[in-house]
Amino acid sequence: MEKAMKVSIDLDKCAGHARCFAASPELFDLDDDGYALNAEIDIPAGREATALEAVAACPERAIENH
């Protein structure tokens, strides 16, 4: 069985740039100021590429994939 991809967000590092949401809006929930609401996100099969785009887009490097 293939392990699902997960990403984690260091909420203390998140600076509200919302670039993760711009790269993959269906995966990231943000507040009205652009800050991430969830520290752990399960990535559905087939969405890994956009999740990795979001990881790379974060200027604070607050998002990591597992």
C-alpha cells in the first residue's frame, strides 16, 4: 500500500504571504489575513505536484512535505 503524502506547516513561521494558497487553493485553508489554519494536511492522491509547488512557493519555508 502506498503511503499518502502529508505536509506540515510551522504556524509560527507562517507570515501570511498566502503563496501556498495561490499555488494550490484546494489544499490550504487560510484565515482572512492569509495565515494557515491547519498545521497538518493530508494530500489526496493526484494532488502531490501542486502540493510540492506550494511547499516551494513559501518564502518562509514554513511548509514541509512528508
